[in-house]
Amino acid sequence: MSQQNPSSSPVSNGGVKQPLRPAFSKQAIAGFVVACISMAIFGFIAVAAVFLCVRALGEIRAGVVRGRGLAIAGIAVGVVSFAFYVANMFMQN
């Protein structure tokens, strides 16, 4: 007889099976990370972060993956980072 670990089973306390949640979007994670890096180091790569997060939103709307909030946060951080980068470029001249 094999014993299962109760924490790894997809069954809740009432014995009702819960559907497994889809994984987080790798594009949303990458876009958010790139957006955060662009805040600290390279402001111009924020465009790539916004692009990744917009593509991730397409995947998320299709229902394949989750992470809508992460993608929206990546877009917001990327836009703000790029705005600071552009403002800095104009202030140096």
C-alpha cells in the first residue's frame, strides 16, 4: 500500500476535488523582471518589458495561463521607467 502526502493531493477538506490552477505566464514574469531592471539600470529596455507584458496579456485572456496582475504591473512599471528615461534624456540637453 502506498500512502499519499495529504498536502500534495488536489482534494480539499470536504473531499471535493479542486481543479488545478494554470501556471503563471513566463512572459509576464520576464516582462515584470525586465521592467524592474529598467527602473534601476537601463531605461530604454522598458519598451521590451511592455512588449512582453502585452503579449502575456494575450495568453492570459486566452485562459492558457494566469498572471494578469503581474502583466499589468509590468506594463505600468515599464511605462513609468521609459517616461523617466525620456525625461532624463531631455533634461541632459
